[in-house]
Amino acid sequence: MNIEKKKNSPALFVRQVRQELQKVTWPQRRDTFISSGIVILLIILFSLFFLLTDQIWSFVIKQIINFGTGF
């Protein structure tokens, strides 16, 4: 397998990067804010869910341990 590495000049690289960036479809500001809001809301909801789940399991396990030790 003979793979030859091409050596590109830094100027050519920058030119190619600029050409590729012109092809990108950037989201509108409104779309970015809506997506960010949804992500933040989901983080809060999942955090509350896992906090509640952890508290319930902690309570249940403590009750089982206390029952097993005879209070």
C-alpha cells in the first residue's frame, strides 16, 4: 500500500477552509436560542428526575437496612 502524503502550503489550506465554510448552512439566531432552551430545559428535567429517583431508592434501602437490624 503506497500512500503518498501531499504537502499543501498553509495558504492553500486556508483557501480551502474558506471555500468549505462558504458551503455551510448556518442556523438562524432564533433556531439556536430555541435549541439551547430545549437543551437547558431537558437538563433541568432529567436532573430533577434523577434526584427524585435517588432519594426514593435511598429511602427504600435505608428502610430495608433498618428492618433487617431490628430498628
